[in-house]
Amino acid sequence: MVTGLFGGSFNPIHTGHIRLGQWLVGKGIVDELWFLVSPLNPFKQGDNDLLADEARLQLARLAVKEKPGLQVSDFEMHLPRPSYMVHTLEKLRQTYPEREFRLVIGADNWARFPQWKESEEILRHHELLIYPRPGYPIDPETLTCGVRLINTPQFDISSTQIRHDIRSGRYHGRGLTPAVWKEIKQKGYYL
């Protein structure tokens, strides 16, 4: 079983995340995709706009409900913080030895991948699947062994922009599933 791991704050999860996961599963690049909701991204420490862990998990679960091949994982919530992907991957290999994990990251994260804690250790054990992001061109010829550029569609949706639009009263439903938007409104998130 090939499991794609897509880590992030998912603050909130949006339809671009979902469509990317569906594309990867639909093309057979992974058998399933797990959204690893991160409790504390080391690159985003000090983010005062971050919803509580359980709230982000609930929104993600609502977003993938009845979406075959997509799951939400709270695995990182049970690990020491800040959560470093190298440690998460090590624990996942120990917990699920029968699975092959492939890490899914955007081109923006690939640009700073050398800054990730023990990035070479990640590459030693896992294939990286890089999806394009506007403003972060990648020459496939420069990629090392075990790193693959996947030509997914690009989805011009941003969690940051969604939060900003909600706060300013300009959000009108673009980019969130109806269930996620309903939960955000009911709970008063991002106001």
C-alpha cells in the first residue's frame, strides 16, 4: 500500500488541498492520501491565527468525508512539539511497517527543503512528490534521485487569503467545502 503524506497546518483545509489529494489518488500515484494535520509547524511558530488542533482536525475530517482514498491523520498530535517531519516519518515507519510512505510537498516547501531538520534522512527513506506552486519554478533535470515533480493542476486557493476574507467579511464560499464553511460560521472561527 502506497500512502501519500500531505502535512500542513490546514488552517483551514481548502478545496485545493482536497483536489490535489483526489488527483494523486485518481492518477494512481498513491493508493491513499493522509492529510497530516500539524500541531506546530517549525516554520510557522508564533502564528497567532492558528486554530486549536481539534478544530483544524474537525474541519479536515468534514472536508474529506465521503472522499474515497482521502483520510485525516492526527498522528503528529501525539508526538513531541514542534513536530519535525523526519521524526514523524520515523514513527510512521515503525507503526506501519507494511506501508510505503511518499511525502507530498509543494514547490515552495521544496525550495526550503534543505532547511528542514535532517532533510537528507527523509530522502534516504522516502520518495518526495513535489507539486507545482506559482512563483516556484522547478527544473525536473535538477531533482535528485527519489524526488519527483508531479504535474498536478495548480489551484489558486490560499488558507491565508480565506482567513483574511472571513475576518474582513468578504468571504463568499470560494475555496471551502460547504460543510467546512458551515462549521467555521457556526463556531465563529477566524473572526
